[in-house]
Amino acid sequence: MGAITTIEDQLIATTQGLFGNTLRTVDTVPGAVTLAVLKNMIASAPAVYFLFLGGQAVKENEATINGRFTAYIVSRNRRGPKERRRGGAVEIGIYEILEHLVPQINGLTVPEVGSLKLTRIDNLFSVRLEEQLGAALYAAVFELPNLTLDIETDPSSLDNFITFNADHDLDLSGDGEPVATDTLTLHQ
């Protein structure tokens, strides 16, 4: 298993251990962040989803990056925006999730990989998200300095490349729904 997968697994385990059954979902982002994926994430709120966002190469070693991992925190309380942020008697609010989660991940050491450091928290508010989908969304971004990308996998043990799939969104309205999908399957 590579470093990125190891880090994601540690983030998920730490979050599940912290919240138990308080959150409905703790997972990695289930695909490219399109409107459809966002709607699925909101439907499973309260939730935390993790995503590896890449990172800047360390100049001394191009196979080493300052890796960025984001925790997307989703809240959906039908009572309204205040309850989505602050919570209530029935469901945890997004502020409570942030205030419990961030201190646990900031400084989290992943054995044989490194330690995560908080770099910022963003409110990903949009009127559409709030009014039409009834949700709040925050992103807590963490960096893992000097993340070495050198998985020890024998390429001959990998399956042959068979299928390529791509979604295309040429719509400038910004709804994020793909307008075309290409799937190419090589002959065997």
C-alpha cells in the first residue's frame, strides 16, 4: 500500500474513532467533485470526506511533495442554516465537527510517513448549496511535508490497461454535470 492510501486510511480511522456513530459517513470523496457527487455527499450528512489534492514538489527531490489532504465537512439540518452551523438536540453542527476534528488531525502522525499540519479552513458557502440543497460545506486543508511517492509495486504484477473513462463538461453555467462521457475499451 502506498503513502497516500495509508494517510487516507489513517484519517478515516481517526475520524471514526473520534465521532463513532455521530457522523453518518466518514470516507474518501467518491469521485470527481461534480454536482452529482456533491449531492450524494450532502445526502449522507453529517459527514466527513477526505481527498488527496496533490502538492508542490520539494526541489531537492522531485518524487517528494508537500502533500495536501482536505477534509470536506458536510452538514444538512432541515431546521435551517443556524442549526446546520451550530447543531441541535438531534444532529451535530458543522462547527462542532470542525472544532473536534481539526485538533485531532493537526499534528496527527502517520507511522513511517509523517505528520499533518493544518494550513487553512474554508467555508465553501454558495447560495445554491444553502437554499436548494439545504447544506453547509467546509474544507479543512492539511499539509504533510516531504511526502515521498515511491510505492514499491512490481509493475509486471499489475493488470493490463483495458478501459479509459472520461466525463466532459463544456457547459459554462457551472452546474458541474457532465455533458458527454467517453469510454474506450481496448480489444483483448
